[in-house]
Amino acid sequence: MAIHLSHLQKLQLQSKDGILFTQGRDTNDRECFVYIRVTRAGLNKVSDYQRAGQRMNLLDLGEVLMAGFGQEPSVMVKQHMEQKYNFAHP
């Protein structure tokens, strides 16, 4: 299974825990968001994908913790990420 982002709109890395929050559009042009526990190698791949202008296969970056459709995660999703992973939203 692959999870692709065709257009990246926002990228936030919380380096303390290695959690990456992305917002963008999937290959079906739906707005989506994804939280990933990114590996060091995965961080390098983000730059590679951006330079090449390619769709990102998010599973190449690390472990997907939570994902959903829509422009922003719900309050419930944000609270879950804050409580379980100590992820601080801006």
C-alpha cells in the first residue's frame, strides 16, 4: 500500500520526537493531512522528493501515525496527537 501526496502545502517537523505533519493533496486531488514518525533516511527523502518535484510516497518516510481527509485535522485528532505523542500544533 502506498500513500502519495501529489501536492505539498504544509510541512511541520517536531524534531524532538521525529514527527512530521504534512498537509497537501492526494493523487485524487483530495485535501489530506498525515502525521509520520519520520526516520533520518526519510528526512533526506523529503528533500529528494521536493527537488525532483515528485509525488511523495509517505510510507518511504517512516511510520504513518494518523492520516485523514480535509484541510485541517479535527480537534479530536489534534488532542490525540498532543496526548499520545506530545505533538505541539502551531
